Amino acid sequence: MVEASVAADLWTVMSKVYAMPGVAQACLELQDRFELDVPLFLAVLQAAGKGSRIDADTIRSLDESCSRWRAEVVRPLRAIRVQLMANPWMENRAPVVSFRSALKMLELDAERLEIAVLEEAIADLPRDEGQEDGSARISAVAQMVLERFAGRTLPEEMPQARLIADAVWSLARG
């Protein structure tokens, strides 16, 4: 298991956001639709909420810093876990349920390690001195991240992204 101190601050905040009403479901919908990296998404939104300057180049750089880890570790763990849930004959077998739980913990540990990398990179980002409203800044960054993962300009803001951005902003203010 990953040490608790690794990326504790960002991980803790992200866990709070993820636990807010509707956020987990919205994250999963965006993950399924765009293959969105939810830890990256939440980390970048949190950084924007705290005043870090986030633009398309920053998002690309942060994504590239963890893309191999996501592709080679996080997604394969998730794929196995999801496959186990999709097989009804395995669903209620105690050893399989226990194994699936262990895989989920490994997947979360892998995401926590990704967050540690992102947290270091985000700490070095310049501050945004603009006068833009924090909520609007977070929403704009959410749109940029989604467009990176979608591989195209999205015609409109996604309601799931708005819900998540609002949750991040509510914690950033508090």
C-alpha cells in the first residue's frame, strides 16, 4: 500500500470532492464517455480553484507526465476489476469478491501514486493573477481537459463537468 503521506493533501481534497452528491457518478460517466483520467481531471480543477495558471499546454504536460502510468498500470487494473463484475458466475463467489476488493485497493493506490506525481508538477505552476471568477476558471479548465481526452472541441459544456466544477469550487472557497 502507498504511504498515507504521499499526496495526502491533494488526495484528501479530491476524495472529499468525489464523495459529494452526484460527483462520483458524473466522474464515471465522463470516464466512460471520453476515457477521462479522473485523478488528473480532479487535480487540475483543484489547481485551477486554488489559482494555478492552467492552459491547454499545462494540461497536455500534466497528462503526458502520467499517461504511461495510467495506460500500463491504472487502466489494466480497472479492466480486470470491471471484467470480474461483468461475469455473473463470479459475482457472488466469496474468493472472487475478495479478490475484486483487493484489485480496487490496488487501483486506488495506483491513482494515489499518480496524484503524487501531479501534485509535485502542480506545485511548480505559476499563479494566475487574472481577475476571472474562480468558478468560471474551473469550468473553463474542465472544458479544456474534456476536450483533450475527447480529441476534439466539444460543442457545449457537459452537465457532469459543471456539477464537478461546482463541487470543486465549493471546497476551494471553504
